Amino acid sequence: EGCLKILSFPACIMATGTRGVIVDMVKNHMVDVIITTCGCLDHDLSRLYAAYYKGLWVDPAGTDAPGAGTEAAPYRTIQYAADAARGNSVIFLNPGTYAEGEMGPDGYLYSTTTNRVIVKSGVGLVADEGPDVTFIEGKKPSNGKAVGPDAIRCVALQENAWIKGFTLKNGATMSNGSSSDCGGGVYSCYNDTCAVGCRFIDNSAVRGGAANGGCYVNCYFSGNVASSGTAPSLYSCYGAFGCVFDRNDSYGNYTKGVNNCTFLGCAPCGVTLKTGQVRNSYIGADCGSCDLYHCLVSGANYKDTCTFDDATRFGVTGVEFDESTFRPKFGKSDDLVNKGVNAHYSDYLPAKWASFGTVDSTGTDRFFGGTIDIGANEYVYHDWYVDAEKGCDDSDGKDPAHAKKTLKAVMEIASLAAGDVVHALPGVYRDGIMDPVEGGSTSNRVVVKDGVGLVADAGPEVTVIEGFRTGDAKGAGPEAVRCCYLAGADSYIRGFTLRNGAAYKTGNTQECGGGVAGADGAAAIDCIITNNVASRGSGAQGVTCIRCVFDNSP
């Protein structure tokens, strides 16, 4: 009481998150006098200016007018926002198709082709909800050819500009044959531009149908065309990282090379890779002239000028990818998973864009499992946990402290195809019943999905799955419960005691195996199988048993 409270701070404090604390202190009369420098006023005004810290917004239903550009009142066209943007700011685009705007050739870009938008130096262009719903569409020439005088390119990037999360389609260039007539989707004449998480679809140019110049991270290329026959997708780029080329050859001067890319039915060198190298990549075709390091090549042929290290293999078969995520499929990925070299990726990704490359195009950690995979996207599996004694089926099952209680509950969240592993903590699993498999009549304590493993890390002495034998003479009445059913060739169980299980309805081959039954190729490993009953194969039926002990099964 009677004390004069003085707060003193330098101007830079007002440009940080501390500003909110100071504002609340003033509002609540916690200080009487503030002493600061003149720059504080500048910083405070800057923080109040929306474009400074939130960026500008664009929506196809917006309005190109002064005072617009906020999230609540967005601009309508990208170029209007780009003209209004300050350096090092971000422009956010709401979902929609952006097919307006014609920015003429820009001498700063040495370009002779009109562009849908030119992104100024240091500005970022971001599709807020991603490439599934946000499109920038160029214009094909009226002459019916891939390139022509009235073509419109999708995007041109000035120095240090970047874009993220768009589908860029139907862009095209003029046909003068100059370097500026490259890149129908994106054109840049600088190494320090970047496209992240974009899809390049059906663009065309003299060279580099999809793009020219800059860096490309987690992008997808398909249907792009080069009228010269040279480089349908990328040309003269700084580097490609984690990209998928879907039957769209890549070609050009890569300063930092092609790193962790997947080529489906195509190669990283339609003619030749002039400079740079290909690392940690899967090539689904024969290979031209390039330098390969830790690559897998499905084709057996390559040009005499192709060089490769001892880790590169040719004629690799059996590799398959998911059609939507381009991740390696479970059981078809042994040659890819954790077979790359981390430094082949991290040492070449430009530091400026390194934050974009910490995950693949699916959002998975780029070094999932500790070692990078070969190809664009990481093979992903998850560990789940179940605890018969302390678990709760309302828990998420992601760690031992939040384990599920029943095998039924944990199996419902395990992935069908990713190779997930369910870890069962010590205890007796006798709660929960899963329905009979298709064509069968016996309920199961657990049905292990194809591609999933069920593992008792502490071993069969302390980890038990208990079925149910009915009270009739054979113990295999209609209420019988089998211990475990393995639903596919890639499912397995390891380290359990399987006891007191039974299979109902004699004469049906799916009703054999009171302890464990399943598909051909499925495996029971290091298990004790005891005191189970069935019409045939009381202990096990149909599965491969490895290092198992059978005891007292009639």
C-alpha cells in the first residue's frame, strides 16, 4: 500500500510470447509505471497487425479488396494475396480450385511463360487442408499440344519462396525452348525454393513437365509430360527427398541428388542423370546412367555408364506398395525396411527445409524404427499392450501403463496390414470372447488378424490364454471356446501357454484345434499347448508349430 510499482523491460520482450503476460499485468493493475525503449511501440503495433503473425487468407468465395485477407474475411485470388504479402509471411488457402489470375512473364524469374501466381521472395503458400481438397490449376494451350503460346503455368517461385500441400494440375509452358519454358507445375530458377507435400498431375513443359528448379520434399508426380521428351517430371532441381514418381521418369541436374524416393514403373533417369546421385531409393524399372547408393532396382538392366555401390541390388522382385499411402506392404517389404542409410538422407536435405523432411508424406517419423527405410515412405507398425490383471479396456493400449484388459479389445485396434505387435503382460487371459471365424462355429478367446503378432514377452510359464471346455463328455459342446485362431498366413503367436481350449462341431475342419488353429503359413512359436480338446488336432490344427510343447491334450 502506497508503493509505486515500476516494470522495466527492453523492446524485444514485446515481440515474444511474453507480451501477453505484460498485457495481463497492466489490465490487472499489477504495475503503475512501465519504463521501456521506443522500439517497444513498433513491436507492439507489429504484433497487432494480423498479417505479421497469422498470415493472409484466401478462399474461392472471398473478396479481393483492401481490408480483406483475414481468416474471417479472406481474399479471393492467390495473386491478390501474394501482392499484399510481406516478406517472410505465409498465405493460407482454404479448400477449393484456384484457376484465376494471369501473371505475365517476370524478368526477375527470367521467365517467358504466364503464371497463375508468382510467389514473392520469402513468402510461403500453404493449403490449409492439404492436396485432396486444394488445387491450383494452370491452363493447357489452345493449340491442343503439350506447350504453346497461351499456356499458363501453375506457380512461379521467387527466391526463398515455398509452397505446401497443393495439387498442381494442368499447368503448361510456352514453347520457345528456353530454360524458362520448363516446369509446367512449378518454375524456379533458384536452389532455395521448396515444394512440400504437393501433387503434380498432368502438367507439361518443354522440359520438366512437372517442375523446374528448387527442392522437392514428399511430393507425388504422375501424368506429367515434356514435349522435348526430356524429364517428364523434374528438371534441373536442387534435390528430391521422399518423393513418389508414378510412371513419371525424372531427369536433370540434381545438386543434392535423389534421396529416399520411390519410382513405380519408371526410373530416376529417363535419359541420364547429369549430376548428383540416387540414394536409398526404390526403382521399379531398368536403370539408365546414374550413380546409385543403397538402392533397390526391380529391373536387371542398366546402362554401361551407371555406377553403383555394393549395397545396390538389381532384379529385386516381390516388393509391393500400398496404393494409397505408397508404404511398403506387410510381408512384401523385407528388402526395404530399415535397409537405408540415415546419412544418405539427413546429410543432403537442405538445413533451411529440414523441418519439412522430419516426416514422410504420411506424417510418419522419417526414421521410424531408428533406421531409415529405402523408398519414399516408412513402413509403419505399432506396439500395443494388454494386461489381464491391471489393464482396462477403456485405455488406449499404447504402453504398459495404459494396457487393455482383454485380448479382444486390443486386437480390435491392431492394424490388419502393418505388422503390428500385441504384447501381453503376464497373467491369465480368460475374459472376452471373439466370434467364430467365417465358416466356423467355435468361438475364440482371441482371433489374431493377418499380419499381426501376439507376443508374451515374459514367456509361457507366466502368460496363459485359457479357453473353455464344456461339461459334456468330450468338453466340446456349443459353448466351447478355442484359445486362439490365427486368421492369416502372416499372423503368429509366441510365448504363451494355451490351455483348456475346445473346438465345437465335429467333422468340420475349421473346428479342429482346441488350443490353436488357423490359416496355412500362420505360426505358433515357443508355446506350451496343454489340456485342449477337439475332434481332431486337439492341440493345434493348420498352423506351423515351432519349438512348441504339447502336453495332455486328448
